[in-house]
Amino acid sequence: PSYLPLPDVVPEPTGDLAMEWHKENQFVFVLSVSGNNTIAYAGIFGPGSEIHGTENFTESIPRIIIENIQRLFP
């Protein structure tokens, strides 16, 4: 969505494409998009607050991905 900051885009050795959002030290969210419609993601939202998982990508970005990026930029 246009209201979120643009990520840093990083090519991965596997051919996947990673997108990273950094707010400050220990506040980061990273997702990786592969060619099989899968998004793997991980986030650190301060000490003791971490999340990771995978989601299927179909027609739109899964809501959990948007919600976690918004945790960095409310």
C-alpha cells in the first residue's frame, strides 16, 4: 500500500527477492518472495517480540504481512 514506506529490495542467492523495512535497531521486518507464490517473513519488534512464518501469495498481499509492517510504522 502507498501509505507504507518503501522497503530496501535485496536479491537473494536462491533467486528469491527480499524486502526489508528497518525502523531502528531491533525493529525490522523482512519478507522473501519466491516463484512459487509463497512469502516467507520474519520480524523483530524490540527485545522479546519476534514473529516469523509463511503465507501464500495470490491476488493481494496477505493481511498479516501488512499488519506486521504497520507495527514498525503505526
